[in-house]
Amino acid sequence: MASGPPPSAAELYRPNRFVSLPAELSPDTYDTSPEKRRAEAERLAIRSRLKRQYQLQLNNPSPPAIIEDPALIRWAYAKTQNVYPTFRPTPKTSFLGAACALGPLLFWMFVLKASRDHKEKRIQEGKYKRPFSVFF
């Protein structure tokens, strides 16, 4: 006696007269041109072919030692090898580079000079007796 499957929630949805329809649900927003739909279908086909190839490699009874994922290889290359095309020298990066290169050198020069001056002052005041050292 059943007449068919019950209607889905999308078919039952009707806009509320008290609340306007969100822009995401407007047919003007999500209805696209045939060219855009064709491009999306091509991208989907490429993704599905890559996924199928990866699944075949993954489920192979005698798999290779390393299963290469082309997307992961592209990401790793972009992350590590392809740094300079996206780097822009700015005053901030120049200052940070100089601070990281010269900062520690200047810090240790100041610390060692202050230590040496303090030791020399104590020697001149007679409060520090130099230990005998063969190497220094």
C-alpha cells in the first residue's frame, strides 16, 4: 500500500515568510554556468583518478616499498624547496635577519668584555690573586 519513498528534507523545505532566505540558498548564488560546471566535473574526474591510483597502490598484494602520493610530493616541494619565490625582503625581515645574525655575537662580546673588565679591576685593587696556569 506504500505509494513510494517519503520526500526528503530538501523537498519539504519551504522558506519562512517571517525570515528571508539566506544568500547561500539563493538559486542565483549556486546556479552556475555550464563552463563552470564542466570545469568542476573535470577537476572531480582528475581527483577521482588520482584517488583510484593511490588506492590501487595501497591495496596491492605486493606493494612497492614506498607509495608515492603526488599531492604530498607537491606539498613537500612547495614547503621546502620553493621558498624564495614567495619570500619578500622587507625592513622587518631585514631587521630580524640582522638581529638573529649579529645579536648573539654582540651579546657574547659584551658579556666576555664585562667579565674581563671586572676581573682586571679586581686584580688592580688586589682583591683577586691570579691562579697559576700553564695554558692561560
